[in-house]
Amino acid sequence: MELSFDVVELDATDHVETGDTAPEFTRPLVNHEYWEDTSLSALAEDGPVLLVFHPMDGDFPATYIWQEIRDRGWAESDVELVGLSISTPYEHQTFMREWKQFEQFQFFSDPANDVAERYGIVNDLDGMAGIEEPLPAVYLLDAELTVQWAWVAEECPDFPPYDAIERELDGI
């Protein structure tokens, strides 16, 4: 397959891994109607959480990731499915409106990229001094925020191993 863009190998990171306790945070949680500050632990109270870090809304990889998640029907699984990016609440709502099928999802807004810093998955954007976003990453967390399964991108662009995630979700 011939790509019209370069694939770049990313530097290794010291990121949160399987067996670690996921760092707690509170950020605006956005759905298609409103947003409110919500903690990660509040989402986990009712069961497992699938936390999907993605590039800023509107970027090709973010759109592709959420289209694949939508097409696989993960919103109907027995986990709390939530995205996280540097996009503002307004950008998240625009993203959901532009892609009507994304209105079933909810997204944490973290414009300062502090959560990615805590998880060890910061990606400095080439050619954009002072601009960073999270690396694409997926964490399956239990009610105590213990990481049950983790994946972090090793190249750019890189996409989650959807089949492996699906096997994890089927095991819940």
C-alpha cells in the first residue's frame, strides 16, 4: 500500500501500563447536549471504562478512530466508552454535530494536555512550537482505575489494534 504521507517512528515514552493505577483527573465531559466537570473515577463507579486518547477533533486520525469505534458498535458494550483530546468543549460538540453518529459518544476536554502528561503520552506536534496533544492511546480501566489493558501509539500515524480491543471488550 502506497501512502501519501510519511510514517514517523515516535520516541519511546514512560507511559501508564497494564497493572498500573490510572491517574485520576476531573475535566469537562462533553456530550451532544452539554458538558460538566466529571472525574474519571465517577465514570468508573458503575463498571469498566474504555478511555480513548485521540488527536484534536477534525484531524484525520481522530475522525478515523471514532468512525471505526462507531462501526464496531462499541457504544453498546458493557463499558463506559469515553474519548479525550486537547479539543475544547465547543470543538467536541462541533465534531459530534459534523459526524451525527458521534453524538452517541462523550469526550473529555483537556486543552492544556495535562492528562496526557500524567499518563506519559504527550506528543509534541512537529513544526508547531508549544503545541502538543496526546498520542493515540487506549486504556481499559476497572472500577478501581487499575489498567486492565493498554495500547499506546509507537508511530505517527498509528491506530489502535481494534480487534485486540474487541477481544478485551468481549471478555467483560
